[in-house]
Amino acid sequence: MARQGTGSIEYGGITLPSLVHTDASVRYAHQSFQVRDSDVFNLTYPKSGTTWMQEILSLIYSNGDLTLSRSVPSWERVPWIEQTTAAEYLENRPSPRLITSHLPPTVFPASFFASQAKAIYTVRDPRDVCVSLYYYAKMSSFLEYKESFGEFIEMFAAGTILFGSWFDHVKGWLAYRNRKNFLLLTYDDLLQDLRGTILRICQFLGKDLDTSAVDTVVANASFEAMKGNKMVNYSLVPEDIMNQKISPFLRKGISGDWKNHFTPEQSSAFHHLYQQKMKEVDIRFPWDDL
């Protein structure tokens, strides 16, 4: 049962929270938005490193200058194209525009697929995504929350939650991974080798930062730095929308926390589902055998 005040819209088979989405805003993203060849997209299923990549891209494109990172909210610097504020943030913005999206390719801007715009797609262990979404729903006024984690796993596994199926989203975007303008990353890449991954991103984007600038990007894209930056940690959002006294927006920033939440039975059932859903995917992820 949805909590009081929770609202959603449906577009192209995807359910999105109505707090920041309308049919018109998603339709604008899908059908009207004109992608430029210089655009850079930060693509994720929710709770998969979205905010992290927003910060990394901001820091890379400012060549390590912290002014914007410490004065403008991340959602204005690298805005979501499907949200109601997209046009005001993006239409007249000079290139290169940094743009975020949770949309699957089926409802993504049609003009992207014939462009040279670059896209970075970050994938995270779905069990960690599920746990993170559970706590996010708990502290958010606009997401459906189940007190029972077992019930929430069932919703997540079935894809009957906002933003739809993790499996469909990931498989949809993986179809583009061999394109030259597409970079596939995992949350684990960022965790295990932040500097090396930032250098990969720079190379992909054609950004040649000096060592000092790279050092600054790495230091300020750390979990602790972001957690302490009010332009990144969502503390600017009113408590009646996101109550961080219940759970912080940037909670742990780790991999494997699902092991503290899934029972052996739940873990086994999800592993079986994962094997079935991903059996045709010819790529190995760090979590595939865990």
C-alpha cells in the first residue's frame, strides 16, 4: 500500500514519482529534447552511483575547481532530463552539457541514438540497489515503502516499484555497450579504484587533466567528502520530502551491505532469479558469483 502523499505517473510502461515528473516532462525528454553531440549523459538505475557520477563529472569539467561543487546543488549542475526542471536547466546551457537520467533506452531521448553524445552507464549489484532503495523509500515522502524488507525485495524483484525493473533497465542499456560513445562502469570500479576509474572517465571524455587536478577530483569525489558537502548530500531538500533523521541520503557507500539484510532464503531466491534473468547477458559482473 502506498503511503499517504505518494504519487506516481506512468509513461512508456515506466512508473515515476510525480513529485518531480509529469507526463509532459518525460514526453519532453523522450520526444522533444534535442541532444547535442557534445552532451555527456550520466545513466543509472536509481541508487547505483548517480550522485557520485554527478560529482565526478562536475569536478572533471571544472578541471578540479571546487567553486561550482561547493556552491551549486548537484541536481542543478548535472540535472535529470526527465524531471520538470530539465528545460530550464538545459535548453540554453552552453556545451558541454552534463545530464543525468534514470530512463531506460525505450523512453530515452530519441535524438541520442543518432548522435555522438557520450554516455556513462554505472551498474551496481542489484541486491545492494534493493537495500539502498529500501532505506531511500523509508526516508522519502514520495516513494512506496514497505516495513517488511521481504515484501520490498519481492516488489524489487518483480519490477513493481518506481523506475521499473532493474533487470530490464540494465539489459536495455547493455545493448549499447560496444558503441564508442558508451562507457560501462560498475559501482565496484569506483569503490576499488576511484583514481583509476576517474582517469578512465577522463580518457573516454577526452579530458586531459594534470596530476593536481586529478588529485582534487579524487579527494572531493570520496564518499566522506560528498557526505560533508551540502551541495551533494541532499541536506538542502526539506525534511518533509527527505527526512535524513530516518536515514541519510548518502548512507554507507559500500558494496556487499545486502549480506546484512538478506536472509539465506531470500539470498538464494534472488540468486536464482538473477541467473534466470541474466542468462543471456554475455558479460560478467563482480557480483555474479556472490
